[in-house]
Amino acid sequence: MESPLVVGVDGSDASLAAVDWGADEAVRHALPLRIVHASLWERYEGTVPDTDADRLVRAAADRARLRAPGLPLTTDVLPEDPSGALLREGADAALLVLGCRGRGKVADLLLGSVSLGVAARASCPVVVVRGDAQALESRHGRVLLGVGEHDVDGPAVRFAFREAAARGAELDAVRAWRRPSHTVLPAGGTDAEGEGRASERLDEALDAVAREHPGVRLLRSTVEGPAHRVLTERSAAADLLVVGALRRDGLVGLELGRVAHRALHHASCPVAVVPQRPPAPQEGEA
């Protein structure tokens, strides 16, 4: 059986936006859609017909069917902790899609604890749906990829190329770099060496996968500045921002990194967090 695209819902407007986005994404990739709601209240109150949770999930399913008629779709109400349930669902999912809860007008759409925890721990890619109508309806025609240190032919790169190909969108691949504080430049000069290293690293990360997707229009950019700021600013012109997140064996806690954490809270478009493992040590390395 093909792995489904799983959308977690809680009845909020943000989760309904996730249903819409997830239905569109399932159609793009010919994936079955699975809509789930998890709550410990279901365990405490017992399972009874026509509960609020059942109605919530049915309403979400009806919304998905209206948006994508004929899409294979299943639903479930899970009587367990939402974070744990979604992480378990992610073990067999092609993609997890979650909403981004708001905390008032001043804070804009800051991320809820469930979405943050799942994005930081899931074994499959997680998309947190946020942003304006242009991004949510994929009107920009652009996927933005943040290329990090461990992204040479990595899962995040491959995910971004697949997304661009499925959408018929251009792929804007960005490598942010920082000039060491001790570097002294002539008046009006630039750090050509630093920019050159960033460009080489970008080519190393992209070239193998780019050859597999000759139909994707690829834009390559090296930008001096903090990666979290560069990507957040450029996300205003993108339909999806893709970033990688390292998963290290034996570590406990959130495994996101500053770039992904900032993007999940402040990007102007949906954010895909793609888990990846650090490269194996080369022979002779500790």
C-alpha cells in the first residue's frame, strides 16, 4: 500500500488551511490522503458515536473531498496525545501536514507546541502550513530551498526538486554564508574567497540531483548574511520553503536548528522540514 499524506486537524482555521494544502499536495503527487485528529479527551470520555471529534474529522474530510473530488481518503480519531499520535502516523507517512496556530495580531502566526514538536522529531518530512493567500494557493510559482552544510545530494535537496517538478515551479536554491569577523576587506571590497566557497558548496549540493530533473528551472544564489534571516525574507516570494533538519541518534529534545526554527515561526509561506542524517565519517576521521 502506498504511504499516505497525513493531515493533523484540531478544528482551528489553521488546520483547515492545512486540509486544503494537503489535499492539493496529495493530488500533485498522486498520494492517498489521511486526516487524523488526536486528543486524550477521547480516551477520558470513552468512544461514543457522533462525538465532537467525529464531527470535526468528518467536516475536514468533506472539505477535502470538495477541493479534490475522487481523492482516496481515510480518517481516524485517535485517543492519545496529539504529538505522540502524529509522530507515530509519520512513521508510515510520505508527508505530515500541520497547521500553524496564531497567538494574536501582534505575534502573527507563531507556531503551536504540537506542530513544533512534530516538525522537530518526525521521521518523515513535515510541512507546517502558514503564509498569505498567494503562497497557500501556490501563485508565486517558486520553491525556495535553503542549502546547508549537510545538504550534498541530501533528502532536503531531493524533496525540493520533486516539489518544483510536481508544481511546474522554478527552484530557488540559496546558500547563505558569513564572512569571518576577523577578515579585513579593502574599502568597497568584497570577500571573493568566501563567496567562492559558498558557490562551490552550492554546486556540490545541487548538481547530481539537478541532472535527474532537467525540466526544473534552477536558480542558484549565494547571499552573505545569517541563513535564518535570508530565507525568511526570501520566503515572501515563494510557495514553499524547504529546509533540512539533522536527526542524530541518541539525542533527546528538539532537533531543528536555528534556521528551521526561525522559518517555522516567521516564514511567509508553508515550510517543509526534511529530516536527514549527518554524513558518515570518512576513513581516518574520529
